[in-house]
Amino acid sequence: MDNNENHKTENEVVPLKTPDTEEKAELFSEGDSFTERFVKRLLIVAVEAGASDIFFEPQEEDLRVRLRIDGLLCEAESCSVKYSSSIISYIKVISSLDIAEHRFPQDGRFRVHINSKPIDFRVSIVATNLGEKVVLRVLDKGNIKLDLDTLTFDIESMDILKRNLKKPYGMIIVCGPTGSGKTTTLYSSLKYIDSVDINVVTVEDPVEYQMPGVNQVAVNEQIGLTFAAVLRSILRQDPDVILIGEIRDVDTADIAIKASLTGHLVLSTIHATTATGAIVRFINMGIEPFLMASSCLATAAQALLRKLCPDCKVEIDAPDNIEEIFNMSNVPFRKGLKYYKPGGCRFCANIGYKGRIGLIEILEVDLDIKELLNRGASDLEIRERAIANGMKTLRDKALLQIIQGNTTMKEVFRVTL
């Protein structure tokens, strides 16, 4: 397989050619210093390349800058380390952070207009042994369509999710790695059920996107405004639907479960990588299994799979072991399967991949799963029963994308187990 797919290794960084951005008059001004032009130019390059994050990483000789595009890091323009302090100070200034603080982590945000669109950047600064490292999360609202029907998930999974979103109370949990689109799924779910006759409240850290008609509350742990503290207050606000940005501790989990058992629909995320693992994570936090059986409607795990660039993908012989891999899944292997590897062209910045496909596995907590939870079954038992009852795993969904000619086996192994 490696011989067939040796276009680029997963760890290779891809240089990005910086376009002429000086004509972006809405962002640049005549009095800009080198530092200001450097940062502004990178912001434009990142947005136009569809990057999700910008990394400013101090090295011994230079300040390395990388962009995360379609989930992988690509090398961008770097500069001399002598400009590192002024670049980081400039980012602190536009983010309303303390420029004199160099020891403790700081978080902030700022907004600029690029191509006449407002783009938000979330800022995280952490001190390293070589200086302060800055990561900017790009929040391009114009590229976010909060609509379940426009997500790239399969129809069967969407039907299960929509069916449970229509239920009057219970808990729906979404999990997956950072940057896998959990927030987009939750916001799209809110938009699907939001109407004038229900009271929707969210508790987030931070509030990433403003949703009209939805009451959004930002936590602030520095003043004791934690997820648990906010939840106790908003339960007195008579909500019908509650979105919790993330369940991080047993107190928040306990309140969320009690809310779902007392007539509220609760949506949230938790750190786990599989749909069954999300339930086990609650149990490991100290939640009784019978409470999960009573409160949880469904759990979902999602991931983003890079899609081959349609303009340059190259048909090759399939790997010798591909049929064996399919036989270990619930997806039948198709004889005569057309298999492709990444090429590289100007439309995909010579990467070979362009865009990503959303994958999701959904565990619906039916009577069988409730019975397993009530008797304290393991993660493996629950997963085996769910698959026997028809649950398609992330690996199954990824292999279907190979059949459709959208991705490679290397990419399937990178994002699924």
C-alpha cells in the first residue's frame, strides 16, 4: 500500500505560496510596520487557503509559521526570530491581552474584515522554553452552514439524529477529536429544532457563533462561573433545550443527566473517540450506569476524512490487502473496485487532497443497550451488540468513501480505528 501511495508522507509539510495581498486595502494601511504587514498577510493567506488554525512557533533561528489545512499542518511563511517578540506583542494588542505577561497562558479573540467578510480569530498563547507560542483558531462564519441537511453525513445517521432531536427530553452526546466538527453538528442540531415556542439556552466556553433567537451564556472560570454554576442558574430560567459546550467533570455531568431526566433535552460533547466510548466516559467519571440508561437517547462519534482532489487524483492498482481489510468490516468488498492515489495540482495547492468528508457513527440507546448498561456491561460488549443491531462504525463509513473513489486507505487508517 505504501508503494502505491507515496505521493506525500503524512508528516511532510507543504509550502504555501503567499499571494500578493497588499491590494487588500480593507486590512492594510500605509503606516503598517513590517510586523503588522506580516501578520495581516498571514491572516489573509490562512482564510483564502481554508485553514482552521495558524501556529506561530518560536525556534532557535526563526519564528516558524504553520497552517492547519484539512486537518494536517502545512508550512507557511516564516521570519527571523528577532521579530518574534514584536509579532506576538502585536497579536496581544489586537486581542486585548496583557503584553507585559510572558509566563502565564492567555486567551483572547479579535475580528478583521477579509474580502469584505468579518472573520473572527480565537487566540491562545502559551510560554515555551524558546518563547511564547501563539495559536489562532480561524472562525469564518461565512463558510459555516448550520444545517443538518448540508452536512456530509450519511442519510441513515441523519435520520437517527433527527428522530432523537424531536424527542421532548433526554441527552444526546457528540464526541470526536479536536477540530472534527462537533460544534458545527451541535449548532446545526439546535437550528433544526429551534422555534418560537421553545426556550433554548447554551453554556459555552467560549461562545463561538452567535445564533439568532438562542440565549447563549459564556462561562468564566476566573470568577467562578463554571459550567456547573451556570447550569444551576439556567435551570431556573425554564429552558426546554440546553446545549452544554463540553462536559468536563462529574458535577457538570450530574447536572446534565438530572436535567435530561426532568423534562429537558440536553445536547453536549465529551472527550471520547467512539459512540460507545462516550457512554463509558460518563461511567468512568462516576455516573451510575443505570442513570445513563435512563437519560441518554443517543451518542455520536465523528471524524473528518480528507477528500481526494477530483482534478488530479490518479487511478492505480488497489493495495493487495484491501479485500482483507473490507472483510473485517461490515462493508462488502466490490470486485473491480477503482482505487486512486493523490496527484497534485494548482487547485489543491499540490497536496492531492481538497476538502473533507464528515463521518459519523451513532449509537441509539434502545432497549438492548439499556439492558446492557443496567447490568454493567463493558465498552466492548456494548459496541458488539450495537454493531450486531446495525450500527455502522466510522471505519465502515470511511471504507464506503473508498468505494466511491473519494479517499485512500492511508487516509482511512489515519482517522479511524
